[in-house]
Amino acid sequence: MRTLENTLALWVSGLLSSEEVVAWAGKEVARLKEPPTELFDLLTDGPEKCLKRAEFEFPPRPQRLSYEQAFSVRALSVDLNLEQSVWQFADWAARSCIGEDLSNPVVQFGYQLDHYLDDCQDKEGAKTLVREGLPSLLEHCKAIAAPYAETEA
């Protein structure tokens, strides 16, 4: 089950909308026997207002997603049939991988995308790489993204 901190991390990363966070909080309130006050705060005020509060008023803070975690969550949501979805993923992965550990296969993939987009100015080549190369990384991504998945108990 996704934690409050992981849900906030997805929101901060732009992977969940405010409405999706509020809907998640509502499901959690309904699911838990004794929901924490922070879930009611989130349900009532949304993530924007809650995270502007001092930490003593709203203690949960977003976990920082590593490149591998953010890549994995994003990879699982890419629709390979939609040009915009593939492009947004390629652009994000290429820009965000810089400075990461090259021994990691998802970082290597990001650098390949960066090569297509920055060095070669080949947007179509980058999209082809995503469509052809991403499926082989998805099992790895599922394991990494598991703490960020919303699963039913």
C-alpha cells in the first residue's frame, strides 16, 4: 500500500494531480479503521495547502524520488501508442539522467535518449528507442515502482 509520504512524492514530481491525491486520501480514510489526522487534512485542504504548513502542523513530507524511482513510475504509465506520452517520457528521461550513476540500466537508457535528443537532434529516433527499448525494462521498473503503486488491500 502506498504511504502518505510516497503519495506526496508523486504529487511533487508531477505524477499525480492534486485531485488524485485528494481522491487517494478519501480512499485511505474509508479503508483505515483509525485514519491519521493528516489524511483528513489532505482530504479537506489538498496537498498544496498541507505542504505549506509548518512540519509540526503537517508532519508528512514527500519522499525524494531517485532518478530510478521516478523513471520506473513514469515508465509504467507511458502509453507507447500515444506520441505525446512517448515524447514526454523521452524528454524527461533525457533531461533528468544527467549526473546519475551510469552503471544503472535505466540511467544508461536515459543517456541514450539524451544522445538522440541533444547530440543528434533526432526526436523520432528517441521516440523509437522508447517504443523498442522500454518494454525490456518494465519488469525492473515494476519492482522499483512497487512502493508507489496504489494497490487494493
